[in-house]
Amino acid sequence: MLYQIYETQRSLMEPFADFAQAASKLYSNPLSPLGKNAMSQRVSAGYDLLYRLGKDYEKPTFGLQTIEVDGTQVAVHERVEIDKPFCELRRFKRFTDDLHTLTQLKGQPAVLIVAPLSGHYATLLRDTVKTMLKDHKVYITDWKNARLVPLSEGEFHLDDYVNYVQEFIRHLQGIYGNCHVMSVCQPTVPVLAAVSLMASRGDLTPLTMTMMGGPIDARKSPTAVNNLAMNKGYEWFENNVIYKVPASFPGAGRKVYPGFLQHTGFVAMNPQHHAKSHFDYFKDLVKGDDVSVEVHRKFYDEYNAVLDMDAHYYLETIATVFQDFKLVNGTWNVRGVDGTVELVKPQDITNTALLTVEGELDDISGSGQTKAAHDLCSGIPTQQQRHIEAEGAGHYGIFSGRRWRDVVYPEVKAFIKAHNTGTVTVAAPAAPAAPVPVVAMAEAAASTPHASAKLPVKKSAKHKA
């Protein structure tokens, strides 16, 4: 009933939002008689703010058309490589007619980025993808909004998530011989499970796993998110946050955890910050600060766009990760596509290097939660394990923004490069190539067990934590 009430309210608000948008343009147009009023700028800003508070936010696009590789503009073509009922595997293929750049691109490692399925779309990792594309062949999991998936496609469970990841890894291995896997936040747990199952069967495992800000062991430094999941019983979540999709959507009747509830939870974590951000947006509109206005719009276009999650997947994640801690307790059994049930044993991983990344100020996944993967993966030699902590970085800062680009990414790039062996690449025409600097990541990692580094951040008055 709550979902239906929300949709009814949204439908009623839609014409008012459209009116506010039109009024904002009318008062801001210098050719309009209303635009010549002394208060027109403030009135226009007020209507614009009303429009953005009342509008419906659709799924954003990645919008990556070109990237720059060593001073050369390279075209990017986005396409769906594999289309599953609940997820699309997207590839960002790069094109150039510069022979030297083409040779360089073909020799770069392939990386599967597993995006979180926790309320936002994969486009939240746009900056991650854009940065990685300079030095890697990039694929990403683009999870679908459960309310758009017909009931005929069946249910989606946490086990299905793990099976999807294994299928995507094998797809890249079939093309390149092997690949690297990067998981951001929520998928660190199912990705570790997927690689563990592959290792237990004796299958080829990825060359590296990069795990960033994820709840591998949610018992360590619990955050507000962890406390909510741990302090409420399974039945509470089942009875209070699960609703059926209304009849107006293709997935009508499917039980989901609605995206609007997740968005409400995000905002409730720091309501003062969001209120101040919107007030600042109003003031920037009045002042005509177009740069700040555009930054605000881009952020909230992404932040306010949310998706529904299948109820089975959501509830099983709550129980497995935050209540029973099955991964760290060694009690997690996953059902494969053939119906076989297998125990997740991270200690069986031996041939995959492990890099974990945490943010010093992360309020989503607390300190030590991601680093716990090293204790679980006891079969990985210590010289192939590395942990870094980004000083001054919050949760989003480790995969997006200045800290990601200037502090975290260079470490990720070097780690992948140091362990990029045994891959198959397509032969390219011979061309003179500039010398490539040697990265001493392996030697640095071997100097101490579970080599750990705390990455400093250049601070300025504008970019303080």
C-alpha cells in the first residue's frame, strides 16, 4: 500500500513540477516581461528549486563519448555485452586511428568492475569508469531496476548475484585469457564468494581482486548502516520495508525493497547537509554562479535516481552479511545454476592477488571491514596482498572525485599492472613505443606482510575533509 501511495503522490506532483520548471524559465528569460522584475532572479531560483524537489529522477546515462590517453583523444563506444534478466554487462570499447595509441590500448589489462546493487544505478561509478578507461579495457555490471523486470523472469537471490559474477568473469577470460576484478562497496562480499567458489573447483581465477569500501566483516567498526541492519530482526525488514510493485510497471506484483525507501534512508543519515546543499543551490542561482549550480545538479541527478531491489536478494543480503556474518564464520552455502550447493571458502584462493582499499572517514563501511578480506584469504601469498587507507577520504571519495583520481587510482593501476601476467591480447602492428616506467609495486608489497599503506591527501582550504 505504501508503494501505491508514493506513486500516487508522485503522479499528483508531476504537473506541479512541470509548472515550476516553466515558471522558472519564464522569470529567468530576459526577453520575458516577468524577467524584467527586480525580484525575478529570486523567483526563478525558487521555482527551479521546487522543480528539482518535485521531479522524478530517471536512470542517468554514463555519457562517456571520449577519453584522453597520453594526449590523444580516443572515442568510446558503450554497448551491452551480456543481457541477463536482472543485469547487463556493459563494455566501453575504445577506438582510435593513431597507431601508437592503438598498440598501447590493445596491450592493456581487462577489468571487470562490479557495481553495487544497493539502491543507486551503476552510473554512480561514472568517474571510476572514466578514470580506469585510460589504462584498462573496462566492463561493468549495470543492474536493472527490479520494478521493470516482469514476474515471468523469476526471482533474484543473492546466489544469483554470485552466479552472475562468475559468468561475467568467465566471459572476460574467454576473450582475454584472464582478467582483473574490482568491486566497490556492497559487491565485495559476493565477488569474494564468486572467486572463492571458482578456486575451490579448481577453475581459473582472476589475476587480481580489488575490493573497495565493502562490508567483508561488518562486525568491525560498525556504522549507522551496520547498526540498523544488525539491531532489527529479519522479520522486521520483511514486514516493514518490502512491498509489491504497483500495476503501472512491467514488474507489477514483484516483491521489492523500493528505491524511494533507500533514498529516504540516505537523506535521513545527514538531513542537515542536504538542506544546506539545497539552500546553497538557491543562493548560487540568485548569484548566477553557473559552475556551482551545475555541480549541484549533476550530483543530485545521480543521487536522487534510485532503483528497486528484489526482496529475496535484499533480505538474504541483510541476513548473510549483517546478521549471520556467514562469510567470516565460514557457513555460507551458495546454490549454483545447476542446483549444486557449495560452501564458500576464501582460503582456497591461491592465485589471485588481493588489494583492499578503505577511506579514513568512511561512514558506510567502517575501518577494518574491507581489510578483513586478508585474514579470510589465507591461501594468498603475503607478497600478493596489499591494503591501503586513503587519508581524509570518505566512502565516495575512494572511487569518485579528486581523492580517487589523484590518490587511490595510481595505487590501483600499479597493483593491477604488477600482477598482469598470463593474459592473452590481440596482436597489433609494430610501432615505436615510448619507454614505460617500471612500477615497483610488487617489491614494495613484499617488504612487509599484508603490505599496508596510508595514503596522504594534499589538503587545501577548498578540499578539507
